[in-house]
Amino acid sequence: MAGPATSDAWHRTRLRWPILPPMRLLLVRHAEAAPGDPDELRPLTSAGRQQARRVAQELVRERPDVVLSSPLLRARETADAIARAAGIDAEPSQRLAPGATAEDVLVAVAGRGDTVVVVGHQPDCGRIAAALREGEEPAFPPAGVAVIDLGA
């Protein structure tokens, strides 16, 4: 039986995030982007387009209900590849722009389905995954994916 300190810590952790119905969040860092200016218009490189197609083929098996992305071009191009493979349209969201937090992601995905893909940026993706998993920041290479089961 857990002692009072463990029980209190568990309750604080559980109450930190809003109560959500069970959902699988597929958090994706955009694929490799070309350098350039302005930052918001940096497209994927040739290698990045290949990465986006590869991750799309992996994620389509998850049968996403929706694909949400940062409004920046490189994230939209990555999201478009995933959505196209899934036979749906990607939706950009200002909430997912650079600087997005776990709270921003939770608001963006609320009520959007059982399996939701979110395409964002680093270091945001690592920080969001760590916050939602209540653990260490994972490595997040371009086109990296973290699978996070929410509300479970």
C-alpha cells in the first residue's frame, strides 16, 4: 500500500492535465528542412521529403483520425505526407507553432479522435513528450516519432 506522500504525488500528477478520453498521440518532429530565411518558409530537403514519406508509411498503420501541424512550411509538408498516406487532410494550427507546450497540444487534440498525429518542432517535441510522459526528454531527430497514450 502506498504511503501518503506517494498518494499525494500521484494525485498532483494526475490532476495536472485535463481529463481526456483515451487517445493515442503520435508526436512527430518535422522532417529535415533546408536552411534559410525567413524561418517559417523553410521547405523540406530532398532527404526530408523521403523521411516524411517513410514516417507516413509507418504512421498510416495507426489509422490516424486527424493530422495537425505547426503552420510553418516544413511541418506542413511533413504533415501533408502523413495525411496523404492516411487519405485525410492535414490541418495547420497556430497552437503548434514553435514554442508549443504540452498544454497547447492537449488543447489542440481534445475531441479530435482516438488517434491524432501532431507535427511540430524541436526542442518543443522533446519537452512535450517529457511532460506528457512525466519522464526524461527523448531524443527527437528529424521525422522522429513519440507514441503517447493519453487518458489511459
